[in-house]
Amino acid sequence: MKAQVSIIMGSTSDWPVMQKAAEFLNEMKIPFEVNALSAHRTPEKVEAFAKNAKSNGIKVIIAAAGMAAHLPGVIAAMTPLPVIGVPIKASLDGMDALLAIAQMPPGIPVATVAIDGALNAGILAAQIIASGNEEVYAKTVSYKENLKTKIAKANEDLATHRFEYRV
């Protein structure tokens, strides 16, 4: 089994957020790897990772960072593979990281999810993999169908709450 998705975070303190992406990929049975690399503290390792990701079998990279949040953009600058950025709420309620990841210059795109939105990053990575894999495609369709079921069940549960003036 060879990793198809790489989850990279600037620090292991990001793991509680990023674990949601790992759990989703695991549920979808998509092989993945997890590593901590810092754009500022280990730039040469980030460069080696990004330049070798495709030859190592990686198809999608999920990169998380807080504050200055350079990691997703630095990786995107060094690989043509799709990079999904996850802004981490570390300071300024995560807005600094969100803007740093979303405001990439022309030619260096980074798909960006919500602050601490690792689950959506995992789902997006699966959808990218699904574009060339019918089995993963079927799993993502099933996942989204289950979301509809959850909402229907939630409305049934809400209907049981009775109030005198509820219409």
C-alpha cells in the first residue's frame, strides 16, 4: 500500500485539527501519510518532500499551518500536484492563516478550506482522487447521500420538541 494523499502540518500541535482529515481518508480507505514539516524551520525538507511527492505516489497534498501559514503556498510553489490548505486557528482567530493561504499569487493556486476545516480538506482530497477512481467515487457519493439522511433524521428529532406556540 502506497500513500496517495499526504497530510502535512507545520507543527504536531495541528494534529487535533488534522486528525479529522486522516479519519475521513481512513474511512474512505484511501492510503495516506502524515508528517510535520515547517516552511520556516525545515525548508530544505519541505522542498525535498514537494519535489518528490509525485514520484512517491502522492496525488493530493493537504497542508495545514497557522499564523503566517506559508507551508501550503511553499509546497504549491514546488509541485504541480493539487494542494489543499487548512488554516489553523492559532492567532487572530485564524484569519491571518486563512488570508495567507487563500491570497496566493497567480500561478500558484492553493485550494483553501475553512479555518480548522480539516474534514472538508479530507473530503476534497477524496473527491480529487475520485475523478480517476470509480471505487472512491462511489464512496464519496454514498457519503454525501448519508448527509441527506442525517438532516432528515435531525428534522424528525426536532419535530418531537413541543411548544405551545410552535406552528
